[in-house]
Amino acid sequence: MFWRFKPLILVLVIIGTGVGYWRYHEKPTTYRATSQLMFKSDTPISLDSNTGIVRGGIPSGKLMQSLITSDAIVGRVASNPEVKSIPSLESSTEKQIAAMVRSGIHFQTLTDQSDSRDRMIAALNFDGRDPQLCVATVNAVSQAISQHFERERQSTINEVGELVRNAMDKLIREQKDLESEYLTFRDNADLEWNVEGQAINPYRERQFQLQSYRTELEHKKRELNSDLRLAINTRKLHRDPVLVAQIIGHLGSVVDEFEPLRQIVGPGNTAPDDLTLKKLEVERALIPLQIKRDQLELAYGASHPEVKSIAMQIESSQNKLNELNQQMSERIAELRAQSQRVDYDKAAREARDERARMAVDAYIRGLEAQLTVLAQDMSDIDLQIEKQKDEADKLKIVEERDASFNRQIETMRGLETQLEQQLAALNLADVKGGILVEPLLDTGQAYETGPDLKKDLVLFGMLGLGLSGLLAMIFESTAKMFRSAEEIQRELRLPVLTHIPLDEGRIQQGKGLVDSEIAKLDPKLSVVHRPYSPAAEAVRGVRTAMLFDRRQYNSKVFQITSPLPGDGKSTLAANVGCSVAQSGKRTLLIDLDLRSPRLSLRFNLEAKTGLTNVLNGELGPAEAVHQSPIENLDILPCGPLPANPAEALTLAELAEVFQWARDNYDFVIVDTPPLLMVSDPAVVTTYVDAAMLVMRIRRRCKPNAKEAISMLRAAGARVMGVVVNEIDDVSGGASYKSSASGSYQSIGYGYGDKYRRRYQQEAKTQDTYVVKGRHASDPGAMPGAPTGPVGEPGAYEREITDSEITDSFAPTVVPERRRTNVRS
């Protein structure tokens, strides 16, 4: 876009630099005085633990800039005697001097806070037209800054110190009152305090003790319930009371407390148990040895000495166990014999059974009684716990108040500590001096700073460039051109079949392979002369689209037209015809541009016979067809240039020509005039199966293309797509001529005269031939058609007026050229 509007951009940039040069000469001379200051802080940097703010150090550069232009500094400078004594300020008031200082003073930090928080170096500049004023102002500002910090430090220390002291006095009084109130509260409260000063609720302590005791009773109750269930279940399962007593004696947890049952059970027969325990002990002792033996045997094998030693230990232990088992067996036999001898005394056995039964019953009744007593004790304890809990809850308010007193006392102690720290910091700042200002560089003499020619030229040049870019975008948006294939598809709702690049190549002469007749053809036939060029490949893309269209819609007759002259429709029709014929399809090219036919010139054909002769019945279609040097390609040229082209296209004989072409050819390609120039293409759309629109990217091509597509659709044509012609790959745009750059309405009737005369000069013909059809003398001929055979007087014995010729073109076309006298 900028490259297309480079003259506009160049002109505005030159104008901008010219304005900058003029502005440079109009500006007055300016001077600058400068000085460097170092700000030092003797206040130690500290972190406030409560707020997290770092205190002390040097303020930031932005704060210092705001301070320089404040009334505190500028007011001191305006009242400075040295500044007021400058001759150029003798008649100025302090308010005017202050405004002058505020507009010309500049403060710039040379160091960052990351370098140091307690030191900062800054540059102080003043710009003006009087060098003496610049130096005096810089000196006065430096003095004002030093005085400001000194007075501010003293005032701040005094004010803050007084505030801190007052706050401490007030805080100490409040703390004493609070502690006195707390002591009174403790004397009257029902709470108790331990040695650490923590409040204790006596009722809650008693509640915790009772809950602990109740837990012990609950545990005791579970044990008694377990023993009771054991005794009852055992008595149900066994009939022998002695056995029941022995089982209860061995398994019960409270048997030792019940003497009758313990006497019945006695020491018991623990020999089997002893035997089992001994066996388990021996086996437990053998387990580590067995594991160690297995590990060693896995590592070293069964014949290893250590493995054998462990195996002997295991065997010896097992022998000891066997001996113990034998002894135990003998002992058990003796005990059984004694038991049998006792059983022989029946009276003694019955007495023993009775004692055992009574002991078991007494044991069960004792357990039940203990459970009843435990239940009563637990109920009493629950009542005591609830009572202690209520009493403890009544003291909650007292406990919360005690906690509140403690929090307030701790807060006051913290505030007191904080105020003491601030007071110490203030005393330290008072001793060390706070922020000090020290000049590092004397002001010296003021130096000239302006005007700057380079700065003015660049500034106004950039303004000119920006303005030109804005105008270029405005012109670009109003150019009404297509910028991309996507835009064409979106605006026209049609696919872009191909982009044909700009083809400026010459005929590629092969080594005796090019026929002499083919070499005479127009160089614009790129598929013939330059078959490997990008233009030829693009034409093959159109051929592929036609083949797909035929497969989908069974199309044979294709119309190629364009919105305006010069879009390359005839060249595209000739190239597409050659490309289709090269694919082996019998192809016919029909030149229906009866106003400016071009196909005969493209293929170097004689224009004496053609379509107009067929329409007049002088020849048959087969006789009017010309064979081209390209195999499978025939051409039906226009023939004699007709004086009434619009009427010729409305004859019924044209439909017969198209029917003959459909019957004898695989593809029929029709070249028609531009849509926006004449109405001929809209008439032809009734005979074709599909249409293609050829266009070049030029100014106003968008509205022209839209109107052309609307005309085709209004006529009922099915448009395959759009072919963009002559795309320049170097510049990215499309070349166009001034004669076609404006609105097509301005061309008017010129297409009929201008292009007709051009064809007459190239083909050496005249437009004296009248097409009236071979059925002109029939009663059913078209209304208004002339009567009489060709050549007889009176057939067209009148002058064709401008209005009649105009009616044969598009309604928007108006006559511009001379009248044409046409006779039969």
C-alpha cells in the first residue's frame, strides 16, 4: 500500500521536513544551566514490624521531582534576592517568577535505589532564554532544597517527638488503670489462678475428675458383664458343676476375689497347659535357628560346616522336647489315676458337686449385685457431672472477661515498647541530622541547547510520514479494489479458479520440434509457445475446473466473458481452448464478440467467412469452421464484421449453431463481449451451460465485478467461478491502463467504435455486412426483421440510426461516435 502511494508519501515527508526547517529558524535561542546534587541520609534504615514499611533512607526520584516544583521550593526561589536582581526579571512579580521557575526546572536522578538507599545523586537543570537567569535559578533551587530539608527535619522531629511523649504518658496512665481494675476483678471473681497467672475454673476441674472416675467404673462394669455372661453360658453348656467351676476359675477375671469358688477350683490340673507352653517355648527358640539354617543352606549348601552345626542344635532341641513330652505324658497318667480313685467315693463326689454348684450360683449372684451397685454409682456420678458442668458454664463470662483483661494488658505493653522504639529513633535522627544536600558540581556558565535542527527535521518529517500513511490508508479503503482471493470469494460468492500471472515471455523455439504454422500463432498463446510457464499452468487449472464441471453437471458449452475491455477474456478463451484440445478432447472455439472479434487474430485466420455467414444461411456450420494448427481444436470465427451485432445474436439460427456444436464436439468455448459494455453476453447465456468471469485487479474492479456477476445471475447463467488475470508477482498488484481505470459508464459507446476500428485495421475489413438470418422472408420470422433476399434492393435500403444501434447495446451505453451508414 505504501509503495503504491509513494509519491504522496514523498511529497508529504518533504513538506514536513520543510515545515521543520522553517520552525527551526523561527525558534529563539535557549540556554541550559546544570548542577549535580547528592542527597545523603543519616537516619538508619529500619523495618516497622507492625506495618512492614521501611523507614529512613532517601525518597524516590518521583517524590523529589514533585518536591522541586512544589510551592515550598518555588516560593523560596521566587523570593531569592539574587534571582530578583536579574535585569530580565525586574518588572516581574514573584508569582510570575514562580511560574517561570516551575516551567523551566528539571530534576533527573542519576542513581537508582538499587544502588543505595541512603544516597542519591541527581542532576538539576534549568532551561531559559537568559543564560544569567539560568545560572541564578539553579543556584537558588539548590539552596532552597537544602533549607527545606533542614526545616522539615527539625519540624518533624519536634512534632513527632511531642506526639510520642504524649502518647506514652496517656498509655502509661491507661495501663495503670487497667491493671488496677484487673486486680479488683480477681479479688471478686470465683476463679482460681495458678502460679503462672492462668485462670482455673474449679467446677470444670471437678467435672474432669468425675468424668475420669466414671470412665473407670464403666471399665469395671464391662469386666463384670463379661464374667457374668461367661458364667451363665458355661453353666448352660456343661452339667458337671465342678467342670463349670474350674472353667470359670480359669477364665474369669474376678475369681480371685470370690473365695468359695477359688477353693473349689484349687490349683487345678495345669499339666497339659504346662506341656503346651513348654512345647511352644521350644518351638519359638527353634525358629531363629531354622531360619538361619535355611539361609546358610541356600548360600553355601547342605554340606557346609555351619549348616551342619545349626542342624545338630535343632535336632538336640527336638530330642529334649520329646523327652519332656514323655515325662508330661507319664505325669498326666498319674493325675488321671488319682482322679479315678477319688471318683470311686460317690458320696465325696456328690458333696463336691454340690459345693461347686453352690459356689457357681453364689458367684453369679455376686456379679449381678456388683453390677447393680455399679449402675447406681454411675447414675449418681452423672448427676454430679451435670451439676459441675452447669456451675462451670456460669463462670464462662468471668473467664472471657479475664482473657479480655490479659489481651488489653498485652496490647498496651506492645504499644509502649513501640513508642519507646520510635522515641529512640527520633533522638538518633536528631543527633545525626536526617537528609543532607551536598553540591557535587558547580553550576558554571549556561550553554546553548536550542533550537535543534535535526530534532525539528525528524519530528516534522515523521509527522508528514504519519499523515501520508493515514491518507494512503483512506485512499486505499476507498479504491474499491480486491486485495486477495479470499476477498473475491467472499464478495462475489464464487470460487477463484486460478490466478494467471503476467506473461511477457516469447515463443520458445525448440530444436526443430515446433511446427511453422504453430510458430505463427499469437505469442499470447502461452500453453502453445511456453507450455512450462506459470501462465500455462494456470490455464491448465481452468481446464481442470471445466473437466470437473462436466463430470458433475454434464456441461459442454462454456462462456468466457469479462466486466470491461482489456481483462483478457479472448486471450484466456484461446489458451483454454488449446489446453482442452491438448488433453485429447474435440474442442470448438466460437467467437461471439461480433463487435471486436479477436480469436481470428490469435490463430492467424482469414476473417472472410465465419459465424455471421452461418447465421445468414450462406454456409453451413461445418463449412464455416476453421481448423487450427493445434490438434483437436477448431475455431468458428466471427466472419464479416456485422453492422447489427445485437440483432444477430437474437436470431434463431444461433440456437441451431449451438446445437450442431453440442452434437459434434466434446467442449465448446464461447468468447463474448464485456458485460458492462453491451448486452450481448446476457443474450448468449441462454445457450451455454456455464460461464466464467475474467477480471484484472484494477481500481473500481470490485463494483464492476459485482455488477457483472449480478447481470449473469439475472440472465439465469450458472457461473463457475472467477479467473484473475495478469497478476504481477514482483509488485504484488495488477497493471491497468488509464482508459479503463475509471467508471465503465464513462467509456460508453466507445467499445463499439474504438475496438471495431481497431479490428478493422488489424483484419483489414469493413463493417458493411448485415446479418438478417436465412429465414428473414418467412412469415414466422422475428418481428421487425427486414424482408427480401440478400443483395436485392430494398433489403436494407435505409440508414441505421444511432438510436437503433444504441438499442442493441446495454441500456447504460450512450452514443459517442459518428453515424454508420450500412447498406445491404
